[in-house]
Amino acid sequence: MALAARAFSVKKRFLAMYKRANAGHVGSALSCAELLVLLKYAWMRDQDTFILSKGHAVAALYSLLVEANELDAGQLDTFYGEGTLLPALPPVNGIKQIPFATGSLGHGLSLCAGMAVGAALAGRPRDFFCLTSDGELDAGSIWEAALFVSHRKLANLVWLIDRNRIQGMGGTEDVLALEPLADKLASFGFQVLEADGHDFGALLAARDACRRLQAKRPAPVAIIANTIKGHGIRYMQDTVASHYLPMDDAQYRQALDDLASAYATAAVTGRDAR
């Protein structure tokens, strides 16, 4: 199945989850859905590990695990519910594909770094992938982890940054400016790539470039994925509100219509890379 078709299916699943739970963070999940699908279906091996540091987008991860037949679809109905294994943030245990509870932002890269060091010391051929939001780069713990990752030359770690430029209280450049982000990451010792985070062709090219960099020089890679908060849904794209607000009935119908239109366009224009 084409990657765009996978992403379309994953998005339909988590939109239904958000609507049923009357919950927010829809825009956060939409900005990173393609990144999760890329990792699951076109990059990671069975022995590799993924950390979703931006845990508020966990509905996208739950949906991905269902799509991959690693989680029972019926569990999605319990999202946000009493006693659920699928809470609003990644759980501390109960799902083997989620090794740590995250969502208290700024800690995922440190967790990933610790596991990457352990695997390197043990001689285990495993790679580790961490997806952070750009807003959580406000946290000092992220930069402490970045220093450590670079110092230890952890070439078995890939850091993906969901660069949608909107965080909880406004635009990232208004709240606490990150630019020039690529230059900052490079100064920390990372090999830096940038890609359109919603274009599978661009993401696959970034994957291949990452592999070439890792083979050439033992240093970690950071990929800045330029994304859009609320991507594909007209009324919520590029809005702070999409970080918080749930969907009413009319908005949910519009979201499904917009999603279907975006998928049809991707298929026609060839952006449904396999």
C-alpha cells in the first residue's frame, strides 16, 4: 500500500478518536502523521525503537499501531476513557511499542540518548528515533541532551523535529525564537537535513540522505521536517486553536471531506510515494 494511503487511514482513525472523546490536540497529530508513517513503513526495522517526545500527539501513534496490526482496533474506542490503556499522553506501561511515558515535554531526546548509548556499548545493531515538537525546543533539557548525543557521536540516533512553527501559546518565533535552527543544530555537532514533512518523496529522500551521512561519518543526524499544524484541514491549518480545541459535528464532517480531497490530490500528483 502506498504511504499516502497509510497516512490517510491513520488520520481517519485518529480524527474519529478525537471526535468521540471530544478532545483537543488534533492539529498536533495532523502535523506529524506522515512522519510516523514514514518511520513505521519505510525506515525502521523490527529491532529499532521510537520515542514520541511530543506525547500530546499520541492519538496518531495509537492509530499507527492499529494500522500496523500491533494494537487492537477496538481499543481506540477507549481513548481518553476511564481505565483505558490509551490515555491522552503515552502510558508508562501496557504497550510494548511505547517504552516510556512522555508528554512532559523536553525529555524524549534524553531517553532516546540513554538507550542509544546502551545499545552501542552492548554492540547491539539498533537504531533509535526521537520525534520532538519545535515548541519543546524551548526546554533546556533538549539542548543538554543534544550536547550529550553529539559528544558521544551517537550515529545510531536520528532526531526528527516537527517544525510546524506553532506551540501552545502562539508562534514559535514569537514565543521564543528558534531560528536559525539548522545552524544551531549544526553548531552542536549534528548533521542536519531539512524536508517537507508532508511530502513522502521528500521524506524518503531525507531518509536516504541520512543513511549516506551516517555511513560517511559517525555523528548523529537531525531532520527538520517543515510541517503545517492541522495539515490538510482548511479551518484548522496554521492555527493555535488546533492545538487545543475539539471538533463539533460540522467541523468533523469538514475534516473528513478535506482529508479525502487531500488524499485524492496526493494520488493524482504522485505524492503517494511507496
